[in-house]
Amino acid sequence: QCLALQIVNKPKILPNGHQSYSIRVAKLPIKLEAMLSNTLLSDIISWMPDGMMWRVINPDRFCNEVLPLYFEYSNYKSFNRLVNAWGFRRIK
């Protein structure tokens, strides 16, 4: 599943490497940027080679390992509804 993405803002990183607020209360673009910037997750969710789209590579691991870190749910359909509400669309 590839969705077009434009980053609009980044969370502030403190000198100790922690984010200045809980990522779970951040807006979707900030959460996506954090997920896509985390190299430990690159086998689960990553940028496409053109850098204009991203892809969930492993939906099962995404639901079990990634969604609970950034959202209060682990349901892939809920995540899809959220990204659709933000105007992202699946590209086949």
C-alpha cells in the first residue's frame, strides 16, 4: 500500500534525544515522519525510492509492533481511515 505523503512539520528533539512531547498525541504527519525516520522500522514501513510516497511493507508487524507505539489502537483499518481522512490515497 503506497500513499502519497508530504511532511509539514517535525517534532522538536531535545538534547538528550527525546521528543519534546508524547508522540501518541501528535498529529498524523508528525507520527508518520517519526515512523519513517526510524531505521529500526524500515523493514515494516519505509519511503519509496522516489521519496514522495511511503509503503507499509509488513501489515501484520505494522499492527503489532508499530501502531501501538504511535496510536492508541493497533487496527490497520483504523489507520487506513485516518490517513484517508488526512487526504492520503492508496496508489496501486
